[in-house]
Amino acid sequence: MRIAVFAGDGIGPEVTAEAVRVLEALQIDGLELVEGDVGGAAYRKHGHPLPAATLEIARSSDAILFGAVGDFSLDHLERALRPEQAVLGLRKELGLFANLRPATVFKGLEDLSTLRPEVAGKIDLLIVRELNGDVYFGEKGTRTLEDGRRQGWDMMSYAEDEVRRIAHAGFKAAQGRCGKLCSVDKANVLETSQLWRDVVIEVSAEYPDVELTHMYVDNAAMQLVKNPGAFDVIVTGNLFGDILSDQASMCVGSIGLLASASLAEGTFGLYEPIHGSAPDIAGKGLANPMATILSAAMLLRHSFGLEAEAARIEAAVAAALADGIKGGDLGGSAGTKEIGDAVLARL
Ligand code: ATP
Ligand code: MG
């Protein structure tokens, strides 16, 4: 069991250090942690945001715990050398095609949500977003038409195998939760979405224990605000998932608590907080490490099948929050290390 630890830039190293302390405290047999450089930190040391040595560590590991990348002072670099390219490179090189983002409101934090507390308190959902296809990766371009008007285009496309594998990821996630999967598309208008819906229905035959529903994306955006408690797992394409997962995170309201996973075929995955490098608070010991600690719990669950250990971490975080241990992002005053200590004490 080998975990690559890529802390990255800004608050990445601070929050990752606390997650590592939590992992080590579990004393899991045969667990090995290997550090690697990514992002701006890697560029400064090796001249590239994703050096070959880092990729090699990733390939020889079973999972990656990732902090954050981003560094404004490197904005002048050509795109391929910018810190953010590390994430895109890892996605591509490791075939990470499924992005999982749980959104849950912890007890006592209902008023952080942009929604009414009684609605917010019911949110406990997981968004499974396809990462490698859709309009982001289709043929694209700009041109000037004969009559002089400029035109831009991006082709939206999905091949059936791409839909099938993300559908499987969605159904499997639903099996591990409440057994409800909502597939989100725009099948009334888009050919891509009609194929998406057909393939999801085909795949559903293999999961008779999961209740499948379909929803148009515009309605899903509305229901996420109106009745988010009705959702268990949402599976959707790259573009719709990009938008809905940010919307869901605001419904929850706390950027320092939200974890994510990017999964490949099999059990390999990259786990990271959804927040960025937060340069405004980097190096000050103020960042909330809970999102990264919860990402480590997702890692143990998905890549190693360690459900009990994952649940222990999640319960310790929930207990710390219930006891009023809150970082600045939650209107509290607890620092990075103090929050890590509080979680460890409740483990
Ligand atoms: P990126 O481009 O890297 O995604 P961003 O501009 O989207 O960065 P974040 O880094 O996600 O921004 O930070 C957004 C705001 O939330 C900042 O004010 C930051 O200080 C705050 N923030 C982010 N993560 C945390 C955290 N773990 N604890 C406390 N505050 C945080
Ligand atoms: Mg951001």
C-alpha cells in the first residue's frame, strides 16, 4: 500500500501535513507514504510543474493525496509550464476519468449554506462528473465567416464507452450509499445527451439494486437549490458536472470542508480538497485542513477498501466540528495545526 503525497503550492503543504498525520495515526499495516514535487514548487526546483520523477512516483503508487497547485508569480510562463498543468497532466497520464465530489452539511453548520437551514441540513449527496470527454475535448476553433462575422465553436461529443465507464462509476457509488442514482443530461435538445441516456439505461440492467432516475440539467440546477435532500448520487457529463458541482459546494457553504476524488479504472485515484492554493492565507497556519483530511478518508475507502478507517476519520472531523473547532473559513479561529490536533484527539 503506497500513497504518493503531492503537497504542491500555497496552503497545499500545510493542509497535506495534517492529513498525513491523521493517516499515520491510524497505524495501517504496510502503509507507505512517498512525497513528490508538483506545481509551482516543482517548477522552481526542476523546471517543470509535473517532473518525470513525480510521474514515476504516481505510477508506482496505489493512490495520490494531493494538496493544491497555483502560483500567481508564475503567470508569465507559457501555459505548459504553469502550476495548474500538473493536475491536467496527472489526469491525462493516469487516466483519471471520474471526478467524485461529496457535498454534505455537517451538524451545526447549516447556517453557512446559501440555502435556508432546514433545506441545507438535508444535503448529503455525491456528484460523479465525467472528466475526459465532452465539449472541453472536442474539436474547437474560431474563424471569420465570408460575411466578416467571427465564429467560435466547440464540439460536444461522447463515445458510448466513455459514457459506459462513468455510468458504472455512478452506479457503484450509489450502491455504497443510499442506492439512488440521478443521471443528469439535456436529452430533449442534445444528441450527445440522448446517447448518454440510452447508455446509462443499458448499464442500469447490471445494477437492479440501484434506483435510476433522469433529469434535465436545467431542472437539476433548480432542484439542487429547492430540494437538495432528494439527491443521493448524481452522474453527469463534464460540462454539466463542472457547473453543478460548484453550485452544490456553495449550497453546502464551506470551502474548507469539501473533499474530492478523481478516479481511474480500477482502484487508483487522486484525492484532493476542492479549494485551491489560497495564496492570501498561505504560510500563516490559518488554512482549514479538514477538506484534505476528508480527502484522505475518501482515499482509504475507494483505493484500499478501508471503509472502517475512512468512517473513523469522517466521524472524528464531524465530532471536532460539533465541539466547535472551526477554522476561519467557518467563522471560527482555530488554526491549521490546532484543527489537526483536534481531529487526531477524536480519532
Ligand atoms: P485556485 O485558482 O487555486 O482554485 P481560487 O482563487 O479558486 O484558487 P481558493 O484557493 O480556492 O481560490 O480560495 C478561495 C478563498 O477561500 C480564499 O480567500 C481562501 O483564503 C479561502 N480558502 C480556500 N481554502 C481554504 C481553507 N482550506 N481554509 C480556509 N480558507 C480557505
Ligand atoms: Mg478555484
